[in-house]
Amino acid sequence: MGDVFISYSRKDIAFARLLHSALKENQFETWIDWQDIPPSTDWLAEVYEAIEGADSFLSIISQTSIESEICTLEIDHAIKNNKRLIPIIIDEIDVQAVHPALAAINWIFFQGEEEFQPTFQSLMEAIHMDQDAVKEHTRLQVRALEWEREGNDKSYLLRGGDLEQAESWLSLAPEKKLEPTALQTRYLHVSRQEATRRQRLTVMALLAGLVIAIGMGVLAWTQRNQAVYEGQIRATAQAEAESESIARATAQYQAEAASTEAVAQRNEAQHQTRLARSGFFAVESFSHLEDNLDLATLLSIEAVNNADTIQAQGSLLTALQYYPQLDRYLHGHAGRVGAVIFSPDGETLVTAGCAREDPTQGTGSCSEGEILLWEIPGGELIRRLEPVHTSFMSDLAFSPDGALMASSDWGGNIVLWDPQTWQPIGEPLMVDTGRVLGVEFYPDGKTLVSSHETNIFDPVTETQQISAEIRFWDAETGELVDSFSFPYQMAFTSLAFNPDGKSFVTAINSATLVRLWDAETREPLPIPDAFSDIDAVPHSLAFNPRGDILAIGGCAEWDSTQSPNKCLAGEITLWNMRTDDVSGAALTGHKDTVSSLVFSPDGKTLASSGADRSIILWDVETGEPIGDPLHGHGEDVASLAFHPAGGLLASGADDHKVILWNLSEVSHVADTLSGHSAPIWSVVYSPDGNMLASASEDGSIILRDMSSDGNEEVVLEGHEGHVYSLDFSPEGGFLASGGQDGTVRLWDVITGEQLGGPLNAHREPVISLAFSPDGDTLAAGSMDHTISLWEVESRELIGKPLEGHSDNVDNLRFSPVNGLLASSSCAEPIGGRYCKKGEIRLWDISGSNVTGSTLTGHTSFIYGIDFSPNGETLASGSADKTILLWDIASGQPLGEAIEGHTEVVTSVAFSPDGETLASGSLDKTIILMDVASRQVIGQPLSGHTASVNSLSWHPDGRTLASASHDSTVILWDLDPVSWQVEACQRAGRNMCPAEWAIYFPDEAYHKTCLDYPDG
């Protein structure tokens, strides 16, 4: 008998040899067919006998072993003998093709030589589990097989203590989850019957001897013997009853085992189903990022809820990162949103649209308008105003002092509201039929102006003609005080008042007509000659806050072959009111009509939206777009409004949605810290995570107390020139810094005071630092190509600086588990600016002889290195745009170079659990990679506007700090739990019934986001 039988495919012999050797080194007796089958024997019989005699059956599973007929025969024989099965996965396999008996058992995954030892420990634990009981199982099965093969020869049955030991094992087998075979059960039953029979015969022989000895003459003794005999008969019956009880218990156990296996198979099937659904939702989330971001966000949450895989987490992180300036969706309107506006105090957002569409009146018709109030900045729905509009709502306007609000609709109604009570003031302002297209207050708030589409009877043609009309209302009394109209056979579509109160502008759709009016006389004013060359059809107007620039948006190119005509290109013209001239070239970028324009409160930014569903931010001074267009709406964006304080933009669209845009937001998983006035070269968390230090070209170090709500800051100054490198001592009491002045300085973290004078050992800047794990040694790397070692307590230099590098020592890292120090540099510099080959040296400074072995593989500078928490792997990032993972034991790369960044990789950092690797780059992004699978988690983190120079993980692994050339530090929230909370806040809703029917056709409705109502 042996400990382990190893089943494998011949193509996996290399791994089988490795496993055999490891088991042998750990005192396990193994049976494997390359050495244990004698020549000229029945090969399969020998294999079967070895399986029967082994305690555990170890199956090496690969795609070739799954397809192997011999491996299947071996597994079937092990199952027949109820052997403990231990499946090992060494390859990518077709899960559905795995033998059902192995599919229901927990698998052990050997994914590579670098992971062999820790996985082997798991295998040893599996083999050792209940080993005594397993060996007894094997012993009894071998004995039972011998009995069976010898024709049930009674001499092979168990007796005495051997039988009692076996019966004891049988009673405890269910607790050990060791299923006895039917042969074992029958073997023990027959052994007990034979023992009882022998006992009975012995008694009978004794009785016969006694009868002969006394001459069979004493009746009393005969009766006694008869009683004894009957007692033995009863004992035999009892033994047989016990045997039957054991058989019934065995059958029950077998049934329970079968039930357990069925449950395991069902659980595995459910697990595979969840994995498939998770993958489907993740893919669907990616597909809707452009056209339906809130749905994409909900799908990514469902992906994680079904299975928390790398793909699912990646889809959620991507959805949160997509259009980072999109702060949140506001859901509440039942139809198209026609107008959005902030109250003058900025505390309320008012939105207007259609509450009930009327399909009987044609596409886009509305039988009831609605006004919703939203709290700012949270975006919670405060109130739905009493419905007073009976058609689609076209515009909203606040008086400058916020004392009045006007709303208008396509039914010809204008309603004045009291913002204190949000009740209508008097009756709607209405003279006759015709749509109201816009309303504006005079800058003094006393007069309300409205733009109308009215019908005029033409006596010549005897038909009704559309007329453009402007009406003036007394804002206090609601009386109509003046009006004028022009028979353009089309209406004014846009109206804008100059903030100086002296003029206003109107535009007419479907014609190149812009009119400037004197606000006091209400007479037309001259239009600059430059406007005679503008072919764009105006559709939207906006004055900047100073009133010296008028933006005119519309369509510059039409496709007349379509009906109705299709706009092919939107255009914005800037009219300088002071010079009466067009300022610069037209702003182009929209692919359809520009439907709304609004200037930021400081006048530096112009926001435009269009029928192409996009929003573009423009730098007014340069006329260039600011970043990429903003997307998030699924239909035409009808209205825009800037918050009075700036930074926040609201948009309303035909897709029934309102969106709040935070224009200063860099990411939904990021918090930006400022304070430095120049590029930041290093950022590092203290070991307890309570402090964060950053070093900058401005010559300062900022030490932040992250345990306080206000992130209290202390500025450490002392270096002359740039500060390049930082590191906290392992106990967190000291902070070391290195700078352009060639010195190393130590700082007391509590007091912020420098500890003694500077440490001088270098003639060039110190650009890298690292404390040893015990805190006794500080290593400093310099542009003078050397590394100095310092005894921290005495502040004395340890020996001479380490030499060997031929260029700057760009980075230093100590292994967390031994005295190994890694340093990175260029092995073959070219002209001082280029590098042909990067190198990493490994220095053993724990011994008396300090020597360095070299790792080479990068084709340029190596700017970032980091050890994994277990010290077995080193990551390196290079100017060749790749990352390498190194096996420290062999000094060889683990797999191929990892690509992903489009520019120089400047920094790498392992998460505290070693499962994630973060990398920063000159491409301004951070990539998160799952180390085991080498899969990238979501899209790169983007938020910095310049190179990412340094990375540091919080000890809890939920936050990553990054320092950049843009003079900021960003704290990235990498906790998937908080991602879901943020995602729900951003989506602002749950799935609607139609969406649910698509993605969950066979399930009862449930909320994806618990804090929001059903969809």
C-alpha cells in the first residue's frame, strides 16, 4: 500500500515528475507508472491494484488527461473503490468535459512554477486530512478484495480485535466523509457472522463435552445447557440485527453522499451560471457607455453582484471613469425636458418638461407640462410643482433678485411663480393662441419679455401666416405693456438680454436673421456688416456676463435631400459687441444644430449643446474646445444652465433626463489634493496610513495628517532646491527626504522638526531612498551613480558607497522579508539622455560581503521598481513603456513584458495584499493589473494632466495616492464596495420594466440600487 496514486497523461509527465519529487521529499510514498510496474506483467491489473492500495488518488487534470481513455479508466476504478479523490488543475480546460466525480470536488490550481510551493502546501494539507481514517479505509478495502478474489475464503475474514477496529471505523466513517464500499460493508458483515458462528460452535462443543463427562444423566444440567444454547441463539440474532443496522446505516450514508454530490453539482452549475451572467452584464455595460451611461452603470453593478470577477470589477470601474465630469443623473421627468435653470442663490435647480405626452396630437405633443425642483448640490428631488401648464414647457427665467420665476409653454401660457412658496401668482399671462418660445427678465427685474409664434390672417392669400412677435409685460402686475411683430412667416426661436440692460437680441429659425433691439425704445439697431457673410441659421443666443460678447449658435450646413432637411454641421459665431465685429473663426465641432448656449459666470467658458446629443465646452479667449465633448444624453440636448458659482453645469434633453456636470471633477473615484506650486516627484503613506507626505520641485515637503477630517498639513522646509525622494521609517516615526542639494534629511513626523543636520555622502542630487524592513538602515541613491547606506540611530555612514551602476540610481526598494536591496539604473547610457539597456541590481547587505547580481531585460531607463509583499517577486517599469515581473529566486522574468501604457512607465507599486499592481506613466494615466491573471482592471485611471511620477498604497489597500507633474496629489478610492455606492448615486435610478425584461426575462424584479425607487 502507498500514500498517493498519481494519475496523469503522458504529455504532462514533466509536471508529474516535479510533483512526484516534491511528495517524495515530504516523506510521502507515491505510486506512478513510470517506475512501479514490473516488466512482463498485466499492466492494467497492476495499475488497478496500485489504486486499490493507495490512500489518496491524485488526478493531474489537463485537457489531454480529460481526453485520455486510460486516465478515465483509472478515475472510474478509484471511484469504484471509494478512494479519496484530489483533483489538480495545471492547464486551461473545458470545464464541462471534466469527469463528473472530479467536477464536484474542490480543485487545487497549479498555475505556474512561481506558485508551485504555496499550492503544494495546500495539497499536503488535503492529503494529511483524516489520514488515519483514510489508511484504515485502504487497509479494509485491500483485505476485502483479497477475500473476494480468493473465492470468499473464510480464512481471509476479520477476527477479534481486528474486526472490532474495523467496525469502529465503519461507525465513524460518515463523520470523516469516507464512504465505505459495498464490498467493505459485505466483508465486515460476513466477518461478524462468521465470528458469531464460531462462537456458537465453541459453546456447543463445550456443551457436548460436559454431557459426555457426566454421562448425560443430569436433567438440570441439560436444561441449563439448553438455556445457554438459546441465549447464544439470541446473541446470534442480535449480532445479525446489528449487522443489518450497519448495512442500513451504510445505505443511508450512501444516499446522503449522493445527495451531497448532487448539491455540489447544483452549486457548481449555479456558480458557472453566475459567472456567465456576470460576464454578459459586463460586456453589455461596455456596449452602452456611449449611448446610455446610466444603464451601463447599473449593468456593471449587476455584473459584480453576480460574480465579483476581474471583468466585473473592470466594467464597474470603467463605468465610473467614463465621462468623469458627469456627476449624476436626475430622473423624474416623464417626457422631454425643455428647460433647466438654477435659482440665483444656487441652492435649487428648476427643470421643466412634459409630464404626459399626447400621441393623438402627433409626435412630440404634450397634454401636461411639469416643473421639478432639485436640491443642490445633492441632486435630491425636492418638489413637483402644481401642474398649471397644459402643453410642452419651453422656457424658464428667474428675475435677477430671485423674487420671481416665469415659465412658458407651447400653449401660449406664461406663469409667474413666487419662489418663496412656489405657488403661481395670479392667472397665466395670455393674450391669444400661439406658442411661447422663450421668456427673459430685463436686468432690472421690472419687465418680462416673451417671444411668441402667432398666426396672422393674410387678406391677399386668405391664409393664416406665422408671425414672430415680442411682448413686454409688467412683472409686478402681469399687464401687457407693449408688443411688436414681423411677418417673417416664421417665429423668433431665441431671445437674449444684454446684461447691461441696454439691448436685447432675437433670432429667427430657418433663416439667417439676427436682430438687435434697443431695450428702451424697442427699435431695431444696426447689425455689423460682418454678419452679412454669416450663412449659419441661428437657433440659440447667449451674452457673456459683461455683455460685450454675443454667442450665436445654429446650423451652418443642411442636407436638403432629406425631409425634413438634415443639419450636417453646427456652428457658433462670437460677436464682439464693443467692436461690432466677429471675434475669430466660427467655433465648429457639433454635427447637428446648436440648440443651446450658456456662458460660465466668469465668462471664460462657453458651453454649447446640440441635436447631436453632445455638449462642448469652449475656451472663449482661444476659441478652442476644452477637453473632449461631454456625452451622457441619448437624445437632443435642449437646454443648458451654469450654476451661479460656476463649476456645475446642468443639461436637459429629449431623453427625459437631467444631468449635473461637475466640470472640476477628474474622476468619480478620485479626490485631488493641492498645495504644491511645482511638479511633485514623490508621495508616500506612513506605515499606519495616518500620514501622507509629498515632495516637490518647489523645495518643500507637505506632511498631511490623513486621520483628521480636514487633512491637516505641515510644510517641511530645509532642502536647497528640488526635493526628489521620500520614505517613512517602518515604525512611522521618521521621514527621510533626498534632494537636489545632494543631502539626506530626517524629520520627526510628530513635531515636523528636522532631526540633526543633513546627511552628506553624495556630490550629486539624491533621487531615491529606502528604509530597511527593520528600520536600522537607510539607503540613498544619487545621480553620482552610487548608493550610500546609513545607520539610522547613529546617523553614521556604513562603509563606502556602493558602486557598480554607470548612471543615476533612479529607484531603491528593500525586500520586505530579508536584507535584499534592489536598485535600478541604466546599464548602457547614450549621450546622457538616452539608454540602450536598463538594469536592476540586487544587493545583499545583510552579510559581511556586499555583492550585487544584475537583472536585465528592459531596453531603456528603469524608473519604477517594487517588491511584492512576500518578497518573491519584483516589478519594474521602464521608459521602454513596458513592465516586467521578476522571480527573485531565479533572477529571471516571469512571462513576457506587460504592455498597456503609451508612454514611459514612471512608477510601479504592489497593493498590500500583493494581488494588484498599479503603474503610473508619462501618458498621465494609472493602470491597475490583477497580478495572478495579468488582466487590466477597467480602463486606466485618468485625472492628472501631466506625468504620474510616484505611487503609494494606503496600508488597508483601499486607497492609492499618485503624485504628478501637474503639482497635485490624487487619492484614488479603489474599494469596490464604495464603487457600487458611487455608481448608484451617479445613475440615480433602477432599471425600468422594459430594461428588466431584456436582461432578467425570467426573474422577479429587484432593485439594483436600494436607495432609489423602482424603475
